[in-house]
Amino acid sequence: MSTIRHSRKSMATGIGLVFAVGMLLPAASAQAATTIDGPVDLGASAAFGVLGASTVTNTGPSVINGDVGVSPGTSITGFGGAPDGSFTGALHQTDGSAGAAQSDVTTAYNAAAGLTPTTSGVAELAGLSLSPGVFAGGALSLADNGVLTLAGSATSVWVFQVDSTLIIGSGSRIEVTGGASSCNVFWQVGSSATLGTAAQFVGTVMANQSITATTGATIAGRLLANTAAVTLDSNVVTVPTGCAPTGTVATTDSPAFTSRTPPRATVGTPYAFRVTATGTPAPTFAISQGALPAGLRLDGGTGAITGMPTAAGTSTFTITAVNRVAPAVSAAHEVITSAAGPALPPSISTDTTATSAVPPSTTAGASVPLPARQPTLAATGSEVGLPIGGGALLLAAGVMLLSIRRALRRVILR
């Protein structure tokens, strides 16, 4: 029986040690990386804001910050000066530069189409916040007034593979954050692309067929039609500048925790600890299981745990880090909150200086007056001298009575 008890005790101790070690060490996380050799090499077409195959037709005061060209077609209309459209680069109308650009568009289109998707089955883009990668879908759309967010760094690359049509709704917009650049956003469109009225579009469109930009749409990128026309209406197209050279490697990483287990806390004492994790783009944090000690809170953006604990106890919780790059990672933590220590009563002095010390000015042989003796309290709080004196009196009375009794006894015997 003692052996069984000992075994059970050892097992419980072992489980406790395993749990303790697990709480001290952050949870291991798997790393996942998406690497794209990019940006996509546009070759000679990189200088063109607008490049058509059959025709380029403009209505209204469009502004093209870059070259305008057509090949093998010959027609470019609507750029005769105010009130028509204008361009800051060169006009290439069925010349060698336009022909070379069209050849390079074909190469770039095929290169983008040949990338392995990181996400497939994409359809509606509104409301999405996408980390760098390759996104594939049949027909892609961005709803009217919808917002697509592309979150990454300056070298991050997004490639959208569209089997058929790309429809960008009126009033919609694409936002790039975290230092991401329009240099590195590419749309490979299997048939035709349409950009809605007043849409704010980002990226280079490489359409197998036609591209139509409706009234007031703005494009931070390029409109490159490989076999058909480009049609404009009071648009602004701005070719990206300062782009990284072709072959720059952009990598996205899933989160990995770098912080240790949070320290102990004390009731009534301010608490501060920061959860940290690597990852590109930067991850955010959330409590996915359990709860922090009462009085503490987690800032999901910075990972800071702050506040003032209000109750003693042990709190176990799990923090999950995500950055839209799979897999998300989680780490279990434990925070022990201790009660505040008792405060000293204000009436008790902490001065340890002895009251009977000889003053520094005292010289040898001088008479030093002793301090007055203070009464000493017994455990009950009474004067110690009183019970001792009373006991002496009772003892004396008893001796006297005994003496009297002996004297009387002698008289009677006689």
C-alpha cells in the first residue's frame, strides 16, 4: 500500500513538473514562408502607363504619368491636348518600343500565370486584408465602395491570377499599408478588366484582352492590354517609380513568439509586460482561451499587458498571434497574483537608536544621568511590580499567623 501511495505521489509530482516547465517556456510555433521572386519582370513595358494592342481611346482630360503606346494596332485617340488627355512620357504608335513592350507583356503575363497560388478560390475582394502572396480565382470583383487592404513591407509582392474577368466597382478602393508599394501589385487577367467610376485602383493590369477605365477612376500602376483595346475616360494613371529591381526576393513569415512567460503580479501594484513575436507582416495578439488577472488588459496591437491587479489568485490563459500568414501560433501562460503585504501601524516607530546611548559630547569620568526607568508591561498589560508586592504581603501574613498558632498551642499544653 505504501508503494502505491509513493507511486501516486511520484506521478503527481511528475505531472506538476511537466506543467510547470510547459508554462515557463513559450509554445513552439511552426514557420511558414511564401517566397516570390519578384517583382514580376515587365521588361520594356515597365515605362508604359497605357499600352494597347488594337487601339487606345481616351475621352476627357485623362493624365498619363508615363508612356502611351499601341502595337500592333495603329490608333491612339483623345490625346490632342486640352481639353483632351495628356501624358508625361513618350507616345509610341506602332513603333519598335511598343512592339518590344507588347512582347514583354506576354512574357510577364505567362510568368504571373505560372506562379503557384498561396490562396485559391478567391472571388469577392471587398473587406479583405491580404498579406503578400499569390491569389487565384475564376472571376474577381471588388464591390461598389468596397475596400481591399494589402498589408506588407516595401518588398512585399501580390499577384492576382484571374481566369476570366476583373470587375472593380464604382467608388471602391485598394489601400496598401505597412510601407507596401504599388510597384509590386500585379493583376493577370484571363479576359478583360473594368475599373468602375471614381475607383482608386492599385497595381499593374496585364489583361489578355481589353481594359476599360470608366469616368474618374485613378490607377497607381499600369494598364497593359495584350491583344485588344484600352479605353479611358478622364482618368489618372501613374506609373510607379523607385521600384525594387527584378529578382528581389520578398518573404512573408508566420508568427513566432519571442517573449517569455509573464512575471508574477501583486494586488494594488501597477503591472506591465509585453508579449512579442516575429512575423511579416507584424502580428497582432488576442486572448484565445482563459482570462488575464482581474484588472489587467491586453493591447492587441502592441502585445502590452498592463493595469493594476485587483484580486489574488492564479490565472491561466492562452495568447494567439496572427498576421494573416498561416499558421497562427498560440502560447499558454500563467500569472500568479499575490495579495498586497500588510502595512506597518503608523504609531510604531522604526527608529532603532538606543535611548541610553552616551551623548557624543560626554567626556571620561563625567557623571551621566540615567534615563528615568519606564514601567514594563507584562503579557496581560498590567504593572509587573503590583502582583509581586501583593504576593510578598500575603507571605508575611501567613508566617505571622503560623507563629501565633504555635505560641497559643504551647500555652494550652502547659
